[in-house]
Amino acid sequence: MLQIQAFVPLRFVSENLGGKVRDWDKTLQQVTIELKDGTVIKLAIGSKIAYVNDEKKTMLAAPQIPTTRVQVLLRIVSEVLGAKVDAKKIGETLNVNITTSN
């Protein structure tokens, strides 16, 4: 199965899937996201390790800040937030379908 890696702004994907960016620690370069059910996700720039309720998860790629916004892999953050991601590359176009149980 082809793994397509698409980076998106963290705030965009998390808030559209019911999460809220709760904190940005500039010193640690760490962002904290909180879900409505109380789940807490912590991601650090440059680290492939995410913490979901203090449980260590390894991501395929680390969050980054190529401009002024934190960018994360769409699939990883979406799935942690409870969504299902289906992506297909057709020619030069990436088609992404994200579904939630909400």
C-alpha cells in the first residue's frame, strides 16, 4: 500500500476534527491539542514522538515549521483525532477523503 505523506497546518486539521490547540510552548517548541473527550496530544517540532494521554506514539515524520505555522502529517493527526483517512494520487492530484464518526 502506497503511503502518501501530505503535510497540513496543525490548527486547521485539529480544529476541523473537533480538537483545540490548547498551548504552544515556544521554548520546547511543543504544541498541545485537547479533544472534547479530554484526550491530550503533545507534539514537538522535529520529533517523531507524539504523546497521546502520555502514551508514546511514533510518527512517520516529525512536525515542522517551514514558514510561520506548525505543519504535521495529515494522516497521523487525523487518525489520532479519530478520523479515517483515504488518500489516492491520480496523476499529479492528491485526492483525500476524511471521515469522522461525529
